[in-house]
Amino acid sequence: MDFTLPAELTDLLDQLDQFIEDEITPLERENDNIRFFDHRREAARTDFERDGWPNAEWEALLREMRKRADAAGFLRYALPKKFGGMDGTNLGMAVIREHLAAKGLGLHNDLQNESSIVGNFPTVLMMDLYGTEEQKAEWVPKMLAGEARIGFGLTEPLHGSDATWMETTAVRDGDEWIINGAKRWNTGLHAATHDFVFARTSGEPGEGRGITCFIVPVDTPGFNAEFMWWTFNMPTDHAEVSLTDVRVADSTILGDEGQGLAVAQTFVHENRIRQAASGVGATQFCIDQSVAYARERAPFGKPLSTNQAIQWPLAEMHTENEMIRGLVRKTAWEMDQGIDPTSISDKVAMCNYRANRLVCQAADQAIQTHGGIGYSRHLPFEHIYRHHRRYRITEGAEEIQIRRVAQFLFGFGGPKRDKIGPSMASAFNRPMTAADMPRLSVD
């Protein structure tokens, strides 16, 4: 087996490094833009007078970064060539995300907004996979140009980890649908022009089928963003949304009627493996910074690095991160081989929950290793912790990820499902894929 990264991928990493040095780092240092990344970062990024929304200057800087990255040909790497991309692979995205996160805090790959010189674009991929030809022709150019920004409304006030129990409904009325319900952690609503709203259109609560995705203009009568949820990691773009007799046309349905959870799954699966890769990179950054500091710091007349109490926690994290890195890359590679994603969703879940957990531990250990200065906002570890802590909840909480692994392990789901006895199967008589569709938020 050859574990060597393809030459075209390592060459791309070199090109990205040069682009960061030539274009992005100078932009980060212009006009006190560094305030968005130094100890002032949270205050500089957040408009506290407007319900905690992202500051307009902060978002303008991110747009300029993306504009330059797009002009250089990097931003759309993961998109098909027909959309100006490079037909980027899952392995390529995993390696790139890890590489950029390992560089630490900066405009090249911001944690807060998941805004990077190599973009993610899950909503564009959703549109490409499930949109009609008319929808793709209308929406994809607007989405790539920033003229249309679409939020994601799946989670509800009473239902998060299992979206099959959602209470938002849509009832047909001629060639229109009337939507009633509520959404929580509805991401991007501070700037969205439209919202992907998931609603039950048929079936019974708990059934995976019968949920439909609608593309809803946010200025539709009855659609209201009631307030923004302030979070551990500010600023916020997570709205509480109410929908009261919201009327939309039949043409606003994305994908097949009643198959909306398959649409949502595309979003979730894309994000889980890439978040895991970012976690590996950020973990390595925390480890490397801690090692460097321990070699320089010399209390009691000798370097901290000579103490086993410093060495061992970092050595264990370094070991575990190496193992997770291998699993992330192997799983991403398998996704590129045309393997049905549902057959390896246990591996995606392993990558996601272990990487998210480890990066939180690594940030905490980095704080401890650095002592008082580590606890300050003058170093980036608290920011790394606050950002990655949410991923132990979003994209399916780690308990849901572990449950998915257990389903495959015990034969209650996945490839072994047909091999278990009828008495065991009867205990899990509803489709097990529903548990892999959860959304607590989309970040």
C-alpha cells in the first residue's frame, strides 16, 4: 500500500503557502485588520449593538479574501470544473483543511466562519445533486457570485438529534405549499436571501420519508427571524425562525418530494469529514506550539520540556492525532473510490467525533502548558477551543456519532443489518439511516 500523497496535491499545498505569503498575510496586516485575529478578535468581529451579528467590516474582509482566492483559482477547488472548480477530491480537501488549520489563526482559514482560501460550498453541491436543470441554472451562478445566500433550517426547538420527528409541516394548496412551524440554529439568517426549510409533507412522526426541502425567500410573508442565539463563540448568525402560513410555489422544492433528508445528508456528510480534518490540523498546531514553548520556558533552572508531566500528555495527543489523521485520509480516499457513502458512514462518524474531541483536549492542554499566558486572549488557544467545542454537538452530537458506529458494529444498521436475526431486527424496525441525519446547527 502506498500512503504517499499525490504529487499534484503536495504541489497545490506549496502553491497555497505561496499565495498566503504573497496575498493573504499582507491583507491581514493592512489597516489594522490584525484586530480581527489578535486579542481583540471577538470584540472586533461582533456588532454587539445589532443582536451580536458579525461586524460589517469583518465580513467585508472575508469577502475580499475570498475574491482574491477565487481570482487565484483556489477558492472553488472542491467544485466540479463546470462551476469553475478543480473537481477536487475528498482526500484533497481533507489534506488541505488539515494543512491550513495547522498554520493557526489567520485570514487564510478562519475558524469562526469556516471561511477559507479553499471553500467548502456544501449548498452548491446540494443544488448540483438535487436541483432541477432550471434550478441549477438559476441558483448556482448566483450562489457562487454571492448574490444568493441560502441558510439551512432543519433543527427545531424541540427536535435536534433526530430530524424525523420535526413538527414543521407543509400542506399542499393547489400549486402552492403552506408552511407552518419553527426552526432553531438556522444558520446564516443575518445575511441570507433564502432559506432551505425542511418540513414534513407526508408520513408519520419518526419516519425518514415524508420530509421535503423548500427554498424559501426570507422576505416571504410569515417568515420571521425572531432573534439570534448568542453562543460560546461569537459573533452569531444562528436565528430562531418562526413560519406562519408561509406560502411557496411547488417549484421551490429541492430534490424529490418527501426525500428531503437525503438532501440534508449531503450537507452533513460533506461537513463531517472536513471538520475532522480541520480538527487534526488544529490539534497539531496546539501540540507544536506547546512543544516550542516548553523548550524555551525554563522555570527552576531547566526547560519545561525536560519534565515528564509536560512531555507525556503532549506525546499521547501526538500519537492519537497521528492515528486519527490516518483514518481521516483513508476514509476520504474511500469516499473518492465511488463507495456508497452510507456504507462507510460509521468511519466518517469515527473521524468526526474523535477529531473534535481531541482538538478540544489539545487546546486545553496548550493552555495548561503555556500557563497564565495560555489562558489569555493574546494566544489563540481559547479561540480554538471555543470554535471546535461546537463540533462535538453540531453535524450530529458525538453521542449520535458513537451511536452510528455502534449500529454498524452490532448489525443494527449498515452492511451487517440484513445478517442479524429477526428478533434483534424487530427492536430496530424503523429505518436506521434517520439517526444519521441530525442537525443541531450548521456552522
